[in-house]
Amino acid sequence: MHRTLQKNDEKRARTVYLLVFYFCAIVMASITVYSLYVSIDEYLRTGQVVIGEVLVYTEFPFPGLSKLITYLMIVTVVGWYCVTKLGGEKVRNIPESAKAILQVVVLAIFVISIYEFIYNFVIWNSFITVDAINGIVRLDDISVPYPNPETPWNLVFATKMSLSALLISAHGLYTISKHKYNKTE
């Protein structure tokens, strides 16, 4: 009886993770399609586009509420978490050599995302400080012509998405590594 209740509860939890993942996937896809559409239209009209700018300027569902970049950051992290809850146990069954390769790859992504987050955050804060000294308040429309001067990146977008990558890669590294030490359970 107790085992049946536990299995039913596990099944309900799996259903919750699955529904949340599908919701996150739909939101990610919708935001991506919208931003691509607006960015392509802008590029065709002006010949220029700032990566991520449309996500930073679009407030949803009405002006004054959260920006699309905030929603995108949240659903990427939550969606990743649901994926690991749904399939994380599969990591136990892969060979140690494959697990070692995955750990090294995820560690590399983790290191890169730490660097990118710190870099973007410091650059963004530097621009905000210079603007504040000059009596200007602009937080969202700061962009940097890096890595390609022809296609600048909005720093709010770059900072939030690199934070998302940092959180996901840290959790991924933890998820892959924890099973190595919990084999006896």
C-alpha cells in the first residue's frame, strides 16, 4: 500500500515536471520566434540590428511589467531544472568514460559562462557609471560592439543570458558529478 502511494506520488511529480517543461519550451519558442521576426524586420528596414534589443524593450503582457528577456532567462533555467529532474537518473547508467567527457565539457561551459557573466556585468555597470557621472540615466539601451562591431549586443540581454548559462552549467556539473559519489545508494 505504502509503495503504491509512493509510486503514484512519483508519477504526479513527474507529470508536474513534464507540464512545467512543456510550458517553458512553448514560452522559449514563442519568445524566440517573436524576437527573430522583429529583428529580421528591423534589419530589413534599417540594415542594422542589436542582438537581444527587442527582448529588452518588449514588456509583456503590458507596459511596465517584466521584459521578455526576464521571462526567457527564467524559463530557460526552470526548463533545464525540469529536464534534469525528468532524466537526471539516466546519468547513473552511462559509462564512466562518457561521464568524464561530459563533466569536462560542462566544466568548460561553466568556466566560459562565469567569464561572460562577469565581463558583461562589469561592462554594463561601467557604462551605467559613466552615464550617471554625465547625468544620464539609461539602463536598457546600452550595447557593446563585441564580438562583431557590425552586430552589437545589448548588455542587459548578454548579462541575463550569461547568468542563465552560468546557472544551468553549474547545475549540470553538479548533476553529472553527484552520481559518481552516490553509486552505493
